[in-house]
Amino acid sequence: MSELGLSKSKRLKGETLVKELFAKGCTFVCYPLRVTYMYCTDNENRVMFSVAKRLFKRAVWRNTLKRRMREAYRLHQLQLNELPDDAKVRICYSYIAREELPYIVIEKAMVKSMQKLRKQIMEGQEQV
């Protein structure tokens, strides 16, 4: 399978895992994305994407924005895959802008958030 794929095993799902992520995870913002993450003992990084129904009433727009976020993550996920094996994370990308932004803006925010996440993970590894 391609390294740039986003298979089912890389997706974060399950009520208990998601609740644990939001209860114990750390958060930062790279507008228009809010990133919530936590360290885990999984074999690989797991990710989920969300767009609030409160902000975008129509499912078409929510799905379009999630598709854009997934594609940006898929193309740049190698930045996180190059981390040490014991530095695996669960990540939730939440879209927080009130308007639909073009793919280019979402992609730039995704790259910036991955760089920031990578930096925080590496700093966390040094402390251990």
C-alpha cells in the first residue's frame, strides 16, 4: 500500500478513544484548524476530522471541508510518520472557521499544524 494512503487503520474511531482524546489531550490552534492530540501506544498515528454542524448546517459543506482536510493530511502525513516509533499520537483536526475557505488555506494550516505538532512531540521526547 502507498505511504500516502489513509487506510482505515489510520483513522481514529470508537467512542472511548475519542472521549479519552478530548478529556486528556492537548490543544492548539492553527487557524482555521483546532488540533487536539495525545500520545498513545498504538502502532501508528491515528487521526479524525470534524466540522461542527452548528457552523455548517448542510452536510454537503461539512463533507467538502472534511474531504479537503483529509487530502491535506494525506499529502503531508510523512512529516509525522518520520517520528520515532514510541512517539505515536491520536489527533483530531476540527474546522473552526465560520466560512468555507479554499483548499490552499486549509493545506497551509495543515502543514503549519504538523510542524508545530512535530516540534511539540520532539520536545516531549526529550523530557522523558
